[in-house]
Amino acid sequence: MGGATSQATPGDADDADDAVGERDGPPPHHRHKWLILGICCISLFMVGLDTTIVNLALPSIQDDLDASPSGLQWTVDSYTVVLASLLMLSGSMADRFGRRRTFQTGLLLFSLGSLLCGLATGTGSLIAFRMVQAMGGAMLNPVAVSIIANTFTDLRERARAIGLWGAVAGVSIALGPVVGGALVDSTGWQAVFWVNLPVAALALVLTALFVPESKAPRPRRLDPVGQLLVIVLFATLTFGIIEGPVRGWGSAQIVGCFTVAAIAAATLIGYELRRAEPLLDVRFFRSPSFSGAIASAVCGFAALAGFLFLNALYLQDVRDFSPLHTGLLTLPMAAMTLVSSPLAGRIVGARGPRIPMLIAGAGTAGCGLLLTQVGADTPIWYLVIAYVAFGIGFGMLDAPLTYSAVSGMPRSQAGVAAAVTSTGRQVGAALGVAVLGSVSTARVHGPFATGFPEASHLGWAIMAACGLAIVTLALLTTGPRTRDPAAPTPKPPAPRPTERVR
């Protein structure tokens, strides 16, 4: 679950204002700024497309590589866990070593990972190569936002550019199922990875020709200890959830994983509270609106990732639909996401985040409840109603999440708050596949095609619970009483040298 869930945020732009505005002399004029925006959008489209394509390819991968259900879960989650672990680090690296250089490195790693994924001969190697992909993906979308903010110095142009950037995420979700289905049907599952190669090559050439190099005047200090603790926390927690049904929840290995995860979380909180420039500023969570946004992001993207995972298995393994037919059936969900996403932004601007968050939770819960009744011969019209409900709900989610996360933060902290929100999305995606996938596949008795529909009912019920949690969080953490959260007061920044742009 890569970049389709890593959209630009107001906080990203605000955080860049200081850097852009503190140069000696007039700001640089980029003759090719709209081309630069297009180059950045290519990376978002590529990573977003990769998310929905890979889910559609899972049944084919299962047949070709003889992958177990947990192997399929790791094929998805190895990517999202690494992505979530490295998102905040990649932003610091770009500020310190150069945004264009980091962006190009991300393109190269993502391309290499895509090439190797298509050449994988077993589940283990595919999972390892997906991790290489994720290392590159973590360097693309967050860094691209910094490039956009540094290129568009006029606030109105920047707002328009970020709006176009965000719209690309919806387009990639809409086209992903159809493109993925067509590729798997015509060429094989390897094509869903190799399709990235020409796109990345084009982006690499255009980046070298037109994107200027830039660095932050005062980059944040690296936090290797905090970074290591984040990786250990996400990896052990995800491993325990995915492997628990297979190895036994009471086994020493699984209990040990959850114990290590708890120790890593406690150590991370204590360590980060003592740092002047922490990787994760836990004081942000004193803000009700920020905490509610992060929790809603985890719930919403857990529902999305779980939906894509279970639905691909249901339509292809149970209903015996082709990958292309599967993509066409889920197109109503993507279409409603495209329609409701800009509408959510307008509602947030006029009425605040509560209404779209309530709709998002209701749509997610409604879809989950409908799918708890799914069987091997459920009518197509019934499935389409569920898909439309989820599309409306998910489309309504991102705008209020972004607003709630960054609106209560100090201006200088908004970019970091946005990065934490993006990490929350990826954590939710990883947990969605791990939890919904594990509780569903572990309950299958007999042949998968006949046992999966009933076994998946618990997974769909958990998805409905995620939607109800979003409704509850909207009622508790949005509204007039939560507009002025107890956000941490940042220390005055030290004088910074001129932003370097070449």
C-alpha cells in the first residue's frame, strides 16, 4: 500500500514556507515548474497504481509460486511496513542531502525492486524484493511534496499544484484495478511490476533535465535510535499478527514478538520525549484533533487494505472471475472515491471536518456490514452497492484527516504532523492486511473456494467496526471544543542560512 495513501497536505506546504521564504534575493523562477509538477505526479501515479495492481495479482501469484495465505499477506505488508518505517526518515534525508538526489535514488530503488519482483521464483524472494521497492517508494512521494513546495513559491499557484497532485492519487486508484486486471490477463502477474520500469525511466530522465537541486537551510537531526525502534515495533507487531494463526497465538515466537513490540513502543515514547528534535514528537498526541486524525487514519486505511485483500481473493478464488473482470467490478468503488474526494474538501472548507468524517465512517461500516452476508453466489448488484458505499466513505476520509492533523499544530510543526499522519495511513494498511487477512484465512475449513466466504465474515465485521470507530472519533475529536488543541509549543528556531537551490 504505497503512495495512493501518501497525498500532499497543507502542512507540507506550510512547512516549506519558511525554507522558501528565507533566501537572499528574489526566489528562483522555474520556467518548467508545471513540468516539474508533472514529474512529481508521475511518481505518485506509479506508486498508487502499484497498490491496487498488486492486490489483483495475488491469486495468480498464489497459483504460480504456491504461496500460502500468510505469504500473500507478507507480499503486501512487507511493502507497507518498510514504507511506514522510513517515511519520516526520507524527508530528513532529502532536506540534508538534496531533494532531487533523494528523489532520483528513490526512483532507482523502486525500479530495481520492480524488476526483481517480476523475476522472483518464490514467495520469499518476492517479499524481499517488495521491501526494496518500499525503500524506493519512501523516497518518492514525501520528497516530491518538498520539491513542489520549493518550486511553487506563489501561494495560490502552490495550492493549485498541490490540489492537482492530490487528484492524481484518486486517478491511480481508479485506473489500477482495470490496468492491473488487463496486465495479469494478457501477460501474467510479473507485468504488474514491470510496468513501472518505463514510467520510472521517463521520470529519471526528466528529473535530471528539469528538476533543480535544493536542500533545507537547517535540516532536522537524524535520529537513528528512534528510527530503529520504529522499525522493530512495526516489524514485530505485523509478524505476530500475520504468523499467529499459523504458529499458534501462545507459541513462544509469537508471544515474544508481541513482547518485543510492547518494549519497543515504551522505549520509543520515553526516548523521543527526551530529544530536542525527535523523529516522532509524541507530544503531538496531546491534541485531541491530531490524535483523532491518526486513529482515524489507521482505521480507515486498515479498512481499505483489508477490503482490497479479501475482495481480490473472493472475486477470483471463490467466484472464479478473471483479474480483468475483478477490476471492472470494483471500478464503482474507485469512481465514487474520485467523486467524493473533492466534495469532501469543499465540505471541510465550509463546515469543518466532522461531516465528511461521519460520512466516511458510515460508508465504511455500511460496506462491511453488507459484506458480512456475502456468499458464494451473492448477486452482483448486491456487491456493487457495497462497493459504492465504501467508495463514498473512503473518498470522504482523507481531506478531514489532513485538516484535523495539521490545523491545530503550530505552523513550524505542520509538516512533521503531516508526515506522522502519512505514517499512520501506512501502519493502518499493514494492520488491515495482517488482521483481516489472518482472521479470515485462518477460519477456512475444507476447500478454499467453498470455505472462504463464511470465513471472511469476521474480517468484514472488523472492517465495519473500523467504520464505527471513525464515526465515534469524529464525534469526540472534531467540532468547536477541539479546535484549539494542546499542541506543543516549539522552541524558536535558530537563525538559518540561505536555502541552497541549484
